[in-house]
Amino acid sequence: MTLRIENLSKKYEDVWVLNDISFEVEKGEIFCIYGVLNVGKSVLIRTLAGNESIDGGRVIYNEKDLTDCSCDERGFYFPDISNDSYWKTLFQTRNRSELSDGEGQVLAIEHVIENALADGVLLLDNSFCQMDKNTRLKNYDLIKDVVKHRNLAVLFATNDYEEVFQLADKVAVLVNGRIQQIGTPKEIYENPVSKKVAEDFGNYNIIEARRVESGNSAQPEYFTLEGEHTISAAKVEDIKPGIINQTVSLAIHPEYVSISTGASFPEDNLIKAKVTEIKFQGSTTLVTLDANGLEIRVLVLRAVGLTVGDEYMVGLPPDRILVLED
């Protein structure tokens, strides 16, 4: 074990921005703190680096309690290449105004790595956001190589959805200052624990609906609030199907939704819908359809034959639909 955070909390005046944050980062592991804007990611990184005080909880490194250490003392263990003081030290012989933000980020990462400054835990805060795609990919490989050869623990914060899959071994999804879920990127992508995690991380179609039949059905049925469609979802033992007439959130990934001109798979919750947008994304195409007021997004490899304004049948396989708590 390398880094253990126990019930860490932080507040500004009377507002708690971090609440009971707990997780562990092992040596050789890249751990991501993921969240949308203003949920506390940067505050967490600054707090761990010692640039912010802690209002509750503990920071443990190799069984040594660093909670009450000063910024300089903790910085000995945790090089933080994202704070202003580090930037000023790194570029004291150059005018930072001469550098683009992207150049500065690249130099900062290379400086830490080449000079072996990272000797225990490396903290990164949106440290790739100003780089072009090819430079980001190069530095992802650089970080992963350093982690492997120096057996580092890396903790990085980001709001870049794709960056998580490129770099992270594990990810914690931060929502309003609290961690809602920790797991591998694949685990969270496929099985979010809440509607909010699905919205922030999973790129799901979220459908508000009410359960319309009671009992212990193998495929509980739901009535959508928008579009007024009846949809079945596969029963999963560790997920509550929802109380009858109570609103729940059904979630399905766009790549699991099918588009057809007929009703060849009626068990797949076939719904008639009209194409409203076709967005070419390079290797894939995102198709948006309107099903009597219910928006459904479908991800396909090619949109051959699809035309805006035409009607098709979309299929939502029950075994791909999750029932989520708010």
C-alpha cells in the first residue's frame, strides 16, 4: 500500500466542498479522480499536495501520517506539477508568458520525470488539457512507462472522459464533493451505481419511466414519461426494479440501441422514431431520433441509407437496460 485517504473533508467558510473522501492508491497504479466542472477535483489535489488545509480526515503514505505535515514536508513525497508555486520554480529562468499553456504542461511533466522528482506519489491536475491529441497520447505513454519502471503511485484529476480510458487503472467519480463510485473505467462504464454517475461518466440514454406492474416479473415493465412507451428491462437480482408508479431512470448505451426498417426482433422494445440529426464523428456516427417526444441516441459505424426526417424502428434490448437510482 502507498497512499491511503481516510474521510478527507474540506470546507471554505461554511460550505463543504469535499465530504468524507476515502480511497487507496497502490504502487504501480494510475488512479483518476473524475468529475464535471466545480465538483472538487482540483481542491482535492491541492489538499493532498499540502497547498490547502484539511478540515477532517487523514492522509497516510506508506503508513506514515502526513495529515499535519506542512506543504513543503508533504511535497517531499508528493511532487505536484500543477500548482502556481511549482510553475514559478520550474520556469524561473524563463518568462512563462513566452510559453503556450500546452508547452508549459509538456515541459512540466518532462521535468518531473526526467529529473526523477516523482519518487513516491505523483499528483496531476488536468495536466494534459492544453495539449494536442498526439502530444497527449505521447505523454500518456510516458507516464505509464514511468509508473512501471519507478513503481510510482499516480493520482490525476480530469474532466476529460476519454482521458480516463486512455490512462487510468482505477477511477473515482466525484459528484458534488463526494465519491459516488470507485472501480475500473470498464466497470463504471458498464455498471454505474446512480443516474448521476451514468450522466457524468457513462454517455447513456437516460429515460425517465414508471413501473406499471407489480409482482416478481422476470422482465419488469415501465411506462416512459416522455413519448408514453412501454419498455421492458431484464431483472437483475442486485438491482431493485422500482416501486410501482414511482419514477425511476432507465439507462442504455447508444451503441446497444439498434435501428431497423422492420420488426424482426419485437422482444427488443421496438419503438417507432424519426431521425432528427446525423452527426459524423469519424470512425462512428451518432444518430439522434425522436420517438413521440422521447429522444434516443444511437451509435453506429456507418449511417448508410439513414436520412433526417425518415422513420425507423429502434430496438432497446431489455438485457442492456439498467434501472438506476437518482
